[in-house]
Amino acid sequence: MPATDSDIDHIDDRAAAGPTTVRNQAPLCRRHHMAKHRGGWRYRKISRNELEWISPLGHRYRVRRPP
């Protein structure tokens, strides 16, 4: 999905004092954004193009964004 159609999400939630910085933000599609906020999923940025998603049960999944 193009970044222009994505939600810009704070990795560490802004409501919990997460900073608004490039390192703390990632473009997510609406489905993944809602999975984080309503489904108990979380993620961390591995590199500029790679995220690691962590399921509510603790399973980890690495995802690379296309160039």
C-alpha cells in the first residue's frame, strides 16, 4: 500500500508519551493499525524497511516493506 494511503502510527503510543519522531513512526494500513490498537498486537522497527510484529501470544513475525 502506498504511504499516501496509510495511517502514520506511533510505535510507542503518543498517549503514553511516545515521541513524534521518525524512529517512533511507521506507515500502516488501516487493518494493521486497528490490529495494534484493538487486537493486542504490537510491533517494533528493525530497520527502515523492516518491522517485527508481536502477536498477543508472543509469536514474532518479521515483515519487509517493498522498496
